Amino acid sequence: MKIKNSVVLVTGSAVRVGKSIATVLAQKGARVVIHYRTRRDEAEETARELETFSGHPLIVQGDISRRSDWTRMRQEILDYYGRIDVLVNSAAIFYKTPFFKISDEQWDEFLDVNLRGVFLGCQIMGEVMKQQKRGKIINIADVAAEKVWSEYIPYCVSKAGVVALTRGLAKALAPEVMVNCIAPGTVLLADEYDEEEEQRLIEKTPLKR
């Protein structure tokens, strides 16, 4: 599948990593759909930045942990573009959770957003792709799925679930839909990192940056 003119939904694409993914895809000619949950202003700013590359992008809003929001976003994209070619599940939450301080609400939040959100996206958008007999799904996991960090256990568990889900869907949606997973290392730090913690992490990386 060629990127140019493909309709690509990138979740969490108003800011941070999702925005970077959306920007590169737009530069290559994709018809990017920008998604946000609460950051409307940032989503609109991202859309203005991407206009230069491939026209004004469609912006959709939704809570990815809710099936009804996914169903609505799917219809908005189909009404606007008539198809959905690629889904990039990038939206996620990430913050420190010392084990004995983890609340039930925090545990549920990580699984709802980082895992349930990916599951719902794959199911609801994947159904369209199966009917189209073509499509690609790219799930963003993390090296933390295997290299578990003791102060981020709910996050790591949620990303391990994304890896397992991807492996299953690669078989379940074949041959019409290709499902892959990317497990990057540290790209951006959690907001609560201070300069000392950031420097310690940098020292552990091969390129020291």
C-alpha cells in the first residue's frame, strides 16, 4: 500500500509522538485524520501545520476507551473520505505509579486507555478494512512490554497486552488487513521527570541523548 493519498487515522495526534507520526505521514502525502480527546486547540494547530502538505486534515474527537466514540469517529471518517486505509494506535497515558500507591482507578485507567482503546480501534476500524479487503493497523507498544520498569507496572502491563493483541490480530485479520506493532524505547519522558532523572536516563542510552 502506498502512503500517498491513503486515509490514515493517528490517535493522539494533537501532541507529542502522535503529532510527529501524523506530520511525517502528511509530508509523504497521506490524508491524515487528527484525533484528540481534550486538546482541541493543539489539534487545530496541528491541522494548520499539516495543511501545507496534503490539504486541511479532518479532525475527530473521542475517548478511545469508549466504544460509542470509536463508532462515531468511524462514521465521521467514512462520511468525509469514504474509506479508512490505515490506523495508527498511538494515544496512550504514561506516568509514574509506585506499586503500593497504585489505586484501582489508576489501574483501570491504564488498561482502559492503553489496551482497551487499542482493542476497540482495531475491532471497529478493522471491520471496515476487512470489508474493503485492504488495510493496515500499526499499534505503538513499548520496550517496557518486556523490560518492565518497577515504578511503571500498570503502564508496562498495558503495553504487554498491546503486543499480545497485535500477535493475535495479525492472524485474525489476515490476509486482508496487515497488523504490526512497534515497540520503541524512550522517545519523550513523562511530565514528572526532573532534570536529574532525565540525565540519568540519557547516560544509559548509546548515543547519550
